[in-house]
Amino acid sequence: MGLFDSIAGQVLGQLTQGNEGVGGFMQAVGGLINNHPGGLQGLVQAFEQQGLGGVVASWVGTGQNLPISGEQIQAVLGNQQVAAIAQSLGFSPQEASAKLAEFLPQVVDKLTPTGQLPQGGGVDVASVLGGLLGGLKG
């Protein structure tokens, strides 16, 4: 899957040139989901364990996505993970957590179009990110 992720990253990078780091953050969100223990389900559980079950449930569900703050993102992901993402993208941890708070709900929403988490961890993050980025290019 490493080769696929690499190719997807290159394609996403090309799609988002000039979109002020949007592609990098979308790639970070994709990597966050793909690399999280338990994948998307594990990430959702991490939010639930931090008392944000209602927020993350709104992203999975078919209704309106509830907002989340950068501070809440940092509380769930941890300062170290947010700092690593920020450093890789050339942003401050505060900027990175704010952008993750903006994009993560959209990605989770698109990964769960039926309002339920996919069974067996089968999630095509690259396809969803490509679709989201295509909408941003418009």
C-alpha cells in the first residue's frame, strides 16, 4: 500500500498546486486516517474517548457536520502528532490543528456516505481526497 499512498500523494500534490497548502493538509488527513491504529474506526473511537462522540458522530452521520476546534483536535491527536504534521507542512502547530479541524470533518463525512463506518476497515481515502480537491479547484 506504500506505493499506492506515494502515487496518491503525488497526484494530490499536483491537483492542489496554488491552493495555499490545501493539498498538504488533505494528504495529512489521509495519512492520519490510514496510519491510525484501527484506521477510520480507531480514529472515531479516539474522538469518542475524549468526550467528542457527538461531534464525530455528526461527521459520520448524514446530517450537518458539527464543528471542532483546533484545541480539540490537539487533545485527541496529541501535541506530538500535530507538531509532526505541522513541521512536515511548514506551519505552526496552531495553524496545523486549525486546518485539520477544518478538513477532518469533511473527509470523515465523505468516507461515510451512508452514515455508517465501513466494516472491515475498507476505506478509499485517496479517492475521497481527490474528489474533495476537485471541488476546491472549481
